[in-house]
Amino acid sequence: MARQVISTEGAPKAIGTYSQAVRVGDTVYLSGQIGLDPATAQLVEGMEAQTRRVFDNLSAVTQAAGGSLADIVKLNIFLTDLGHFALVNSIMAEYFKEPYPARAAVGVASLPRGALVEADAVMVLGG
């Protein structure tokens, strides 16, 4: 099955050897997004701002692929401090409505560019 690379100026350019997303059939695999402002390529400051930017970046990529956050079926969130879980959860509730995607929230030692939060996702279109 053919792979289609998804790219948008609405999210930060890839900072490594990966694509913002790859579509195979009706499934779109979204690469991890950190709180980089796509206009400046700089990390926004603070946990709340980074979390919102992560979801805004993911939203831009879903739209470029022909979907929306509502089409995400699996979401992985990586936090450098699990003490921020409640904040991330409350912000997530502003971006996602029921039925919510399956999700994992994992504590990690560090993230690229000193980010506090990162998220990646799997989206299914046409369902």
C-alpha cells in the first residue's frame, strides 16, 4: 500500500529524519509534536502554553491530512513531570470531545529541545 507524506506550514517543520505525518490507507500516523511555535521554530514558555501549542500543532497536521482532532483514535502524551498530568488532562478536555481517543500518558526523563510535553497520535479517516 502506498504511503503519503503529510506536511503543513501550520505545524513546525520536522527537526529530524521524519515526516510530520504519514498516511497509509485511511490511517494517519502523526509524529510527536512539542510546543514549538511554527512561525518562529522556538519553544513557547510554560507548561500550559506548551500543552496548548502541542494540541494546536497536532490539529494543524490532522487538518492537512483531511481530518481533525476528532478523528484521532490513539494519543500518546509524554511528560517530563507527571505532576502536570491534571493540567494536561484539563487542557486536553478543551480540544477533544467524547468519544475520547485511547490514550497513554508516560513520564519521561527528557524531551527534544527541553520541552515539557510531547504528543503523537494515530488518526483514522472516513470512519
